[in-house]
Amino acid sequence: MKKKIVALLFACAAAFAMTACGNSSDSSNATSAPEQTEEADSGATSGGKLIVGTEAGFAPYEYLKGDQVVGVDMDIAQAIADELGLELEIQNMTFDGALIAVQQGKVDMVAAGVSVDPEREKVMDFSDNYVDSTEVIVVNAATKAVETVDAASLEGKRIGVQQGNIADLWVSNTENVSQADIVRYTTFTQAASDLQNDKIDCIVMDEVPAQEMVATSNGKLAIVEGDPLFVDQYAIAVQKGNTELLEKINSVLKKLKEDGSIDQFIANHSTAS
């Protein structure tokens, strides 16, 4: 009888243990799968913020004033945020980093003098163009390693560009420049310093930031006179498929262009004559 009682108690204890383990496993499975949230989709705007990625070394479009990022693109971004009733959050990063961030949904949009390019259109969407960009050649005013504005004048030269910028894509295309030593920088400040010290022969960049760079170089840099090297347009980049935000951005851009606000933004932030 004692053996039977002991065996019965052992069986009950084993059954209870198995039941408890089963409940623990179910609970673990229920919490191990990550809960799907809007934040995982990027949905930064769902948190009451419009997050813009930029590279604050491209005056007058984006630059630092103290520790604050300001500029033409930031004024446009603020107008978009105001229209959406959202707080604007600016994240300053490398140009390449900003383009990657918007693809991954870590920022809502990129406003950084971004040119529309077929390869970029495969991985992100673009707003309507909001300003024309004319590309020029900047040289050391003393040495003038490049004297004419054309592709032939860049052959065999050591050319500075911002990494990932449209100028980088253009000079890297052997159909434009077949032979060149391309030096890529994260900021134009670095490129300007190397140009002043004859470490590179020239910089290819947008005319308006080039004018700002030359104006603050104390006569050490100059823009090569002539027609633009090439012309393109700037647009705002958003994550691929984010049509809702894109439509709102385009609506604001249309208004800003029609009422002359973008021209005024450029005038407000341009110091070069």
C-alpha cells in the first residue's frame, strides 16, 4: 500500500511539473516574437516629428550657425513640417549616410542638395525639383591647375568631390572624364583645405556653394570662368514607396516656388555677391 501511495504521489508531481513547464513555454513563445510597431516601419512622423537627414557643410543650402543646422533646405524642411503640424528634427550626418538612412527609414526625408539620378531612383523616391544646380570648377587662385570649363580640362587631374554627390557620379563616369584621380571627401571644408595646399587640382561642385566657399577663402580660391560644366536639379528624397509624404512635400514645394519663398530663402542665406 505504501508503495502504491508513493507511486501515486510521484505521478501527480510529474504531471504537475509537465503542466507548469507547458505553461512557461507558451508564455515564452507569446513574448519572444517582437511586437510590430509603427516605429519599426520608420513612421517617424507618427511620433509627432518630421525627421530630416542632411550634411551641414553645403552653404547656403545647409550649414552650421553655432551648433544649429540652418540653410535653404532647412527652411524648406521647416515649411513642410509646419504644414504637416509636426516638430522638425534635423539629423546632421555624412551625405552618403543620409541617403542610406532614408532608404532604411531612419529619417523621413533627405534635404541636402540631392540630385535626381537613375540609380538613386531605384532605391528611393524623389519630390519635384525645387532648384536648378549648375556645376562649376573651383581652383587654387594662385596655381590655376584647370583653366577652362570642360571635360577635357579635367583629364589627368586630381579632382576633389563630395562622396556620393552628383559631381562624384559625373566625374566618375568614364564617358565624361576618361582619366582622372578622384579624391572623395565627406565635407567640402576638407576639400577646400586640400585645394588651398595644392593637394588636389580642383573641386567640382554646385555653383552657389562654390561662391560661398570662394567668398570665405580670402582670395585663395577661384571659380573657373565659363559655361557650367553640367546642369541638374535638386529634389527631396524619401523612402521608396512613401507616396503619402511625397505628395505632401510636393504640395508645399509648389506653394513655396509659386510665392517666391525659395528664392527668398536663397537670398537670406547667401553671403557671396
